[in-house]
Amino acid sequence: MALSLNYDKNKYGHVFNIQQFSIHDGPGIRTLVFLKGCPLQCSWCSNPESQKPQPELGYNSNKCLGTNKCIRCIEVCITGAITNGTENKITIDRAVCTNCLLCVDACPSGALNVYGNLMSIDQVLKEVEKDSIFYTRSGGGISLSGGEPLSQPDFAIGLLKEAKRRRMNTAMETCGYTDWAILNEACQYLNLIIFDIKSMDSKKHKRYTHVSNELILENFNKLCNKYPDLPKLVRTPVIPGFNDNETDIQAILDFIKDKPNVKYELLPYHRLGTPKYEYIGRDYPLGDIKIDDEKMNSLKELVEKTFAKE
Amino acid sequence: MSSCCVLSPQEVRLEEELKGIEQMYGRERAFKILKEVQTYRRPIIDVERAKYFTESMKQTEGQPLVLRWAKAMKHIAENISVYIDKDNLLVGRAGCPGRYGILYPELDGDFLDLAIKELPKRVESPFNISEEDAQLVVEDIAPFWKGKTYHEALAKALPEETLKLTYDPKDPLKSRFIVNETSSFRSSLQWVHDFEKVLKIGFKGIKEGAQKQLATLDPFSPVDNMEKRPYLEAIIIECDAIILWAKRHARQAAEIAETETDPQRKQELLTIAEICEWVPENPPRNFYEAVQSQWFTQMFSRIEQKTGTIVSNGRMDQYFYPFYIKDLEEGRITEEKALELLECMWVSMSQFIDLYVSPAGGAINEGYAHWEAVTIGGQTPDGKDATNELTYLFLRSKREFPLNYPDLAARIHARSPERFLYEVAETIKEGSGFPKIINDEEVIPLALSKGANFEEAFDYAVSGCAEHRMPNRDTYTSGCAYINFAAALEMTLYNGKMKLYGDEQLSVPTGDAREFKTWDELWNAYLTHQTNFIKHAFIQQHNIIRLRALHFAFPLGSALHDLCMKNCIDLHQPVIEGGINFGYFECIGYGTVIDSLAAIKKLVFEDKKLTMNEIFEALECNFEGKEDIKEMLKNAPRYGNNDEYADTIGRDIDRAALEFTKDYSHELGVHLDLRYVPFTSHVPFGRVVSATPNGRKAWTPLADGSSASHGADVNGPTAVLLSNFNTKNYNFRERAARLLNIKLSPSTLVGEEGLRNLVSFIRTACDLRLWHLQFNVINKETLLKAQKDPEGYRNLLVRVAGYSAYFCDLSPDLQNDIISRTEHINI
């Protein structure tokens, strides 16, 4: 599916993954729809392929058979962006590549793939509804994720609206960095919002995510005022050197604890997304760091003090 | 340990179990018994059963078969060694202490001598047999059976075209693994006795019933004289035999008690003596006696004949319940005491080895695992939910004492209570894979449609791996065919021949597949072979039904069956008035065939990315140097992903088989229905199939049961269930069990929420009317295997909130990180 810029953004959007049997992002057994594009650029991002709004070529060298066995991609590449690299693996010159994606079609092993397919609302929901019998029993449904789903506002809202019309349970993960008008509209079609608050310290926030946090916190306040009954799950990824300390977490807890229908969850840092940086030809900004288990436990205790466990 | 101590898989499993149990639980008695068992390093082949059975059969030649069988049982009961196990509260075993297997020369007597002769020479053999015993087998037992076994008779009876798909025509001891018969290595397909009858009236009651019937026979009737009389006499002898066997235990226990110095054990032995004096002759008076009575019946049944996967235990939580609740109410028993008794039974089960004498190698094989399924849950005969306190006790036992025995089977239905499903889910979460789940919402309507009444259908018991039996209504005991559907695929490619068997024309010629121009040509050729195989399976079955009746009798099973008693006819006879015959034939390699056909259809005939020639080249060299072709084939639509393209092909394969049986099974007087329950046969059946167009290498295992090919299901467990649903033809009643294994990562099950999701998942499987479900919780070992074999595990998902990845896509460093964390936290 080649990149297309002219499409009806009300009906179509770029989706980079649809994942069934998701059980960590909202109640029950859910299908997670990952939308492309994100206004933030978090240094720990585990879905780096989500950040750019347009489709993007990925190359997983582990899956590649090696140029000693297969050169189908090199043969079809019009621009010469793909060449034989070291250790029988290919090199992609991304400056030359025009994203025509002929190589993806030619690749037998799926080592070359595209992150981001243009899909209609109906196509997405057709996929999502395949598992509807599981939602019935589990109270699950559709969850939008990303990237930042609201970076494709018309598509995301269109999806939620239509999902609601089809009597689906809806949830959305958001970084909160968007126009209030957009968030406001999305909330009308949500059963649950999962809202990331990464730090109360604006400068630090900007350093690690490329944006400051004022808009995010303002949106969260508005959200709580306007939709007191909407269940809200606030999540904080705990990142070593960024917010893995009691001061940062306590500040977040103080901000949210008296707000209506709020639950809170810490997500321990993990490095599972690191291979994907390589797939899209980027370096992992955080390098080799690890979360300290003891620290994580003490932060969890802190949270439990404020939010008694269910 | 020296290298001569190669452990069988069963031993390894037991040792692993022991390790785990030692660490976790303080169940003193059961643990002591297991420890004791372990001191006998290797399992022993005990020849007594074969010896006394043969001795008696020598004396009774010419008499009615059922009578001969009962007399043989009486002879065994009189002479076989009787053991009182140390520490155990239950008694009754079919062989010497430790782990043991017994021989059934009526099945394999024609080659038993060859197998046994080899044994002392084979250092790596996992079994021991004493020199005298080996000599006895070679000189006395085997020679008598030569020329008399069922196996030999069947090989002679099969027409040539059928024979060459079944055995090597030059050596009928060698299976072809194309259209295999399984009737010659067991006297009966899986089976369940009406154990409740023993508990209600005892063998004394059964005997008295037979005596009464005997008195009412027409003294002038030739049928009554020649058929009914010997049958009833056989039943009486059989009842006497089991009672005698039990009483010998009573005497022995009393004798040992006399010299026992430990006062507690002395008292236990005196109790055992008292109980064995009373049951199974009489109805038990309490829970302990009920358990002992059932155990005697079960063990005597094992001695009597080899039932496929061992005779199952039926609905234990139902028939033991009145005894349990009465004892509990009257203060005679506690939950803990009941658990101790049940667990004495589980450790006794684990000592029996289902010994198969392998015809292929002329050597003794390790015993296959046995599935003496204990059924729990389900519905009462009047259609209400059946779970009770005992149901939960069985689940607790499995959680706290995770031995592989018994095979616990939970019946679920639309109204199964939350507590039951939560406890089932919790037990699964423990990771032992138990219980397996059988779905009333699929099993019962099918049983009804095939002639059962509601009462019987609601009261079915799980039997064997995934089947069911309705005691007193089911009358079919015949072993059935295992059909290699992947071989049909190979013959489609090679014009009715197979690489392994060279130039031999095994199936009908369907032309050179390289020349096929359309999908329809390929599909029709495939169907020709599939149908041809089923045709020969049915021809086999015709012979099997006729010949088994001449070779096998089942007096114990008949004594416990209302219809056999009413008609005075042995259970192994083909026609028993009022019975329903549920039989099966097995599809092996389902996922392999679907994926192969889907790949060719898509890549050759639709997308035209490959030619038939290119596929053939890749197959011929087993994909060596053709990795790109292999990858293309593997990335085509595959079964197990809720992908309509592949699933449609699966449904068509299924339907073609169903149509055949719809047309012809009535001629056999049997519902010979399509089943996908592989046992472990997808491994040996894979060994005869060369490389297949789903990217599978030559001689490697086929897809098992109705599960996806190894690693092919990459869309998670919901897609696996839906593909299973999609490929079933719900408009046919000719369908039967489908075995489905689901892999779950532990993170799926974390906390209360994880449990809730698993319950929902199981309920959805129930809604989908899937027959069977069993879970494997991924553990450290799985991940280590995945590191070594990424191709086979490319469906392995690592899930955390907001993110998931395929395990095999991660770097070794990250993989190791996950492996080291798996035992503590979620992946």
C-alpha cells in the first residue's frame, strides 16, 4: 500500500497495528488499534514506528534471509536505496528511498514491512468486530492507542463514534497533548480514557518528551470537570533518571488524587521496543539503562498509600 | 548415574513432579509413596497377568469366548501375586511394586518373543524384565498365541489396496502411517464403566442378577443354551473373580498387620483388611470403601484387557458425592482425609505404565501416558448444574498436588457457576495444564442428534483424550483409523505416490501436479486422495468390526452395562440392541494440509508469485538453498489466524470427510465420525511425509489435532478459537471431538483481572461450541526452546501494557532478560 496524501481524513486514517486479545489496556478482552503519529517524542518510546504520521519502511534484519540467499528487494528497488551491506544484510539509504514499498511486496520473509496502512473506519471496525463474541463475555471492546490517536483527530473520533453506534465498549490511550475541543469530542464516545501524565515538572517534561506539560495538565483538569463520571486511568511510565523518584510520583499523585473517577497505574520502564529503532534506522536515545526493582517497589507502595488497591 | 540409565519421558516427568512436590507441599503420605516408587529405578515388565491368562486360555479352547475370558480372569484372580503397598491406604495393583507394565499377549503374542528377546541386549531400554520371565514369554506365552492373534487375522483379511495403505505388505508388523488401524494394539477404544453400579449393588448384586436371569432361561431354546447361558455364567465367574481377588488382599493385609510394629500402620492394615473383605462384593458403607471399591474395579479392568488410554474414571464427583457428604455430615471424614484417600489413588495410578510393545522396532517402547479421565462438573441427568463440594475438592487436589494423574476433565456448560469456572481457571493458572475442558454445549446436542435421550446425554462422562461415553447406552468399543491427511496432500503432488515409499503406487493416480493449471484441478486431486483414504479406512473398519468379535471379550465391561445384561451379549459384539455406536476416524495433519493448499492457491494460482515448478524444486531439496521460497510459503494465509482465506479451505476439507461418512457409516452400523484428536501421533505420521508446501521440512511433525501448525498462529488465542469455529460444519452431525491446545503467556493471567479474562475466554469457547480446550501456560522452558527454534515459536507474544512484541524478534539480550524474569513476573 503506497503512501497517499490525498484521502478523506474523516473516513480514512493510518493504522500501524491491530492487536487482538489485548488485556492490559482497558477492561476485558480487547482489540487494540494503533494509530500513527504523535506530537511527543519521548526518549523512552517503545513504539518509535508510531511517531511519524506517514507510513514508514521497517527492516528487521533478524528475519532477513541474507543477501547470499535472496536479493529480491535489491532487484525491485527503483531508486537504488537498498544495497548489499555488511554480513549479508541490506542497507537502506532512507534519504534516497521514496517509500514506494515495492520491496515490501517482494520480501518473502516479512523482514521488510511497512508501518502504517491507510484504512477506512469500516475496515478497522470490521477487524475489531471479529472478536466481538469475546467482548460480550469479558466486557471488552476497542481501545485506541498509538502514537497519539488524537493526532489523527477526525479519524480517531470517527472510529469511536461509529464503535459506540455499534454498541462497543470504547477506550483510548492519550498523552493529552491536543486541542481541548478535540479531546472534548472524543470523550463523548468513550467508556474509559487512559491518560498519561509523565511528570509535573514542565522543564523536565520538555527535555524528555519535546513538549512541555501545561496543555496536558490543563486538558486533564478540563476533562475532570466536564466528565466527572467518565472512568479515567492515569498512567505514568517510570523512566530511570527521569521520574523514578518519590518527588515526581508524589507530585503526580497530589495532582490527581482528589479528582473524580480516577485510578492510577505505574508502568515500569522496559526496553522491549529497542529493536524497532533499528528496524526504522534510528538510534535508541536512552542507551542501556535499567529500572531498579527496589525503587519500583517503593514507588508502588507510595501509590498504594494514596490509592488503596482494589 | 551411568549412561545406561536413560530415563523414559514418563520417568523424567515423574522425577520432575517429585521435585516440585517436595518443594511445595507437605503431603506426607502421598509423598512417601512417591519416594518409595522412585527407589525402583526402572519400570518392570510384570509377566504374571500374561502367564495366567495364557494358562487358562490354553485350557478352554473351543468354548464361547466370553466364558473363556471370564475363566481366565478367575484363574488370574486366584494366582496373581497380591501386594499391600507400604504407606498406601488403597490396595490393588496389576504388577510388582514400583512402576510396572503388564503384557497382553492376546494382542501382540505373535511378535512378543522377538521383542522380549531383544530386551536384555539393549542397555538403553527403559524397562527391566527378569531372565526367567523373559524365558517364560519366549518359550511358553508367545508360541501359544502365534497364528491366533487378532492382529494376524486382520492383516490377512485386508484387501490388497487397503493393506498397502495400512501395513508394509511384506511385513504387517510395520505400519505405513497413511491409513493406520489402531484396533490391534488395544482391545478396546477408550471406555467408561458404570462405576455407580458397583457402588450401588456391589458385584454380589450383579451376580445375583445374573443368577436370576439364568433361572428364567428357556431350557429348550438353542439361543438361550448356546449364547445366553455361557454369557451369564461368564458374568457370574467374573464377579466371583474380582471378589476373590479383593479378599486375597484382605487376608494379606491382616497377615502383615500381625507383624507390623508401628501401631498406626497396624490399625490402617486392619482397616484395609476389613474394607477388602466387604468391597467390591457389597455396596460400600462409607467414602473410604467407595474409593477402594472403585479402585479394585478399575484395576481389575486393566488386568482384564487393554483399553485405549486406560478405562476412564467417569463422573467421580457425582458417584462419590453421596458417600462423601454423608461421612462429612456424620463426622467420619474431613476434607483433608478425603484428599489423602484420593491422592493415594492418584499416586497408585502413576505407577501403572501403559506398555506398548512396538512392532516397528521389535523392541519395547516406553509406555505412553494414560488418560484415565476423571470427569468433574457438567450437568445432572435432569439438566441442572452438577457441581458440588467434591468437584471443588478435585480441583484443589490438582492445584496443590499437581501430579499428571489423574487426567482431570472439567465439563462446562452455559450455566456453569462462576465459582466453578474461577476455580478451573485458577487451576489452569497453576500451570500443569489441567483441567482440560469439555463443552456440554457441543457434546450434548450431538449426542442427542445421534439418538441419545436427554437423561443419558446430560450424564455423559469424558473418556480418553477428548471423547465421551454414556454408560449403559454407548456400545461401541472398536479401535479406529488414523488417517494421514498430509499424506493425501503428498500424493496429490506426486501422483498417488510418496517419497518415502518410492515408486509404489499407493493411491489412485491423479496426474502430474506440475501441469495443474487451476486451483480446482489441484483441489479435486487432493479430494480424490482424501476420499480414497477414508474409503479404505471404512473398509478396514468393516473387517475390524467383524474380527474383533471373534478375538476379544469384555465380561467386566458387560457386567457393568445394562444393555449387555439385558441382551446377554458381550460388549465387544458388533450389535447390541438399544445401544448407540459412537466411533471415529481421525484426521491427522489438518493444519499442515490447510496451510499447504492455501499457500499454493494464493501464490501460484492467484498472485502468480510462484510456479508449481518452483514449489516442486523447493520441496525436492527440502528447502535447502530455497529459503526464500520457504518464507513465501510460510507467509501465505494460514490456519489459526481467523483468516477467512485459509479457514474456508479448512471447512471444505472437513465437509468432504463428513459427507463421506454421512453416506457410508450407516452401512457399518456405527456413527463413524470425523475427529481431530491426535494423541501424539502427529509425530510418527509426520515421519513418513516429505516436505510440504507450507514450508514444513520433510519428516518433521504435522500439525496436531485441530490446532494450528507449529508457530503458524500469530494473531493470538482469540483468533485460534475463531479459526476452529470457522472450519467446523455445524450443519453436519457427523462431527466429533476436536482437540485444541492454547498457549497462554503468564502475564495474561496476572491477578484477579487475569483470572476474570481467562474465565471469559473459556465462556466464549463454550458459546462457540468448541468441543475441547486445553491450556499450556508458557514457562521458562518454553522460552528457552523458542530461543533455539525461533521458527517454531514465532507466534510467541510478549505482552506488557501498551505494548507487545514477538519474542523471537527480540535481541538475545532482551530475550535473556525476559527469561530470567519469567519465573517472578509477567511477560
